[in-house]
Amino acid sequence: MPRATKTSSRRHESAVALPKRAFAAPTASEKVLPGANPFATIAEPAPTKPAKVKEPVFYGSIAAGAAAHPYSRSHFRREKRKAKSAVALGGGLGSVALALGEVAGDEPVDKVEKGKAKSKKEVMEDVVRRREEEARRKAEEGKIGEGAGHGLKEKARRKQISANAQRIPAVMAHPAFKANPWATIREHASNSLAEAQAVKDVAERKKATAAQQERDKVRVPASMKGMEIE
């Protein structure tokens, strides 16, 4: 029987064939490195912005104090708005203040000396003088006067109405009333108010005099009564 031949060496399996490219580069490109050319210029770095230096916390307050004014921008904006509104309204309140000053300057003001207090008598004389001047001024203007500020009670009002009702026939029969009724009524009202004011002034004067006399009295202690003062 013939002997089987022995293979001297074993071979690996052949590699798989890769597909070829559909097209090839027309020319071979060569890449030149910067270091290969000694005459090549190295690109300069791009300029960078310098970092902003942070100011200390207290520098802002120092700068604000060194400024010409301590106000902020919002304050100036508010002031400008106020000025514009004042101009739109007719120049602000300057004209009103000027008019008030002119009116106040026409009226005389009583000057009181500092350090000198008026007595009760002088105060009452000033009150009477002012009332007389006011009555004289109203008489020149054609006014009768001012009321007391409060009316009569119901009982007093009924009594006054009944008394006036009894005098009405005599008043209507008076020749002056027949000639000019309104002038007669006006004169009667003026006389009545003047009489009432005079009575009130007399009562106030008596009251002020009594109060002054009470203050002028010297109160002697009980232990000194009966002692004669030389």
C-alpha cells in the first residue's frame, strides 16, 4: 500500500481581497511642515483686550464726594420734569407768591416791641380801637356789620317776633318809612347793631377793670392782720 505523502509545512488562508477605489487622485499632494522651510514666517498671536482693572469698593464713594454735586442722574431727571411742568402751568407759583406779597404789603402790621409785655388795660384799649376801626371801615364800604355767630333760642325768638309784630303798624305809618322803606330799615338795623356793640364793649371794659383791681389788691397774710406798717 503506498504511504501517504506528508506535507512539510502548513500555509495560512489567503487574505480577503479589498475592493479597489473607483478613482485615484490626479496628482500626489505634498504637505510642507512649517519647520521644513527656514524662510517661512511664523504667524503673530492675535491681539487680546486687556483685562479691566476692578476698582476698590470705597473708590466710588470718594469719587462721588469729589464731584461738583452730590445728586444722582435720577434726581436731575426729576428736577427737569418739575421745571417743565411748572413752565406748562404758567411759570410756577412765583406769580402767586408775588401777588400775595403785594397784598400783604398794603396792610399795616402793628409792630410789638420785643421784651416789653403789654398790660391788660393796653390790650383792652387795642381791642376797642381795632373794633372801632373795623366798624368805621365797614361803614365806609356800606356794610352794616357782622352777626354774633349764633341765633336766638325758640322762646326768645317767639318773644321778639311778637314784639316786632306789635310795632309793624307804627313803623309802616311813619313818614320816613313811607318815603324810603329800604333806607329806613337799613338805618334802624345799623343803629341796633351799634347799640348792641356799645353795650358789649362797656361790659368787657367793666370786666377788665374788675380783673385788674383784683390783681392790684395786696393780699395780707392772716398772721400780719392788725399790724401797722410804718
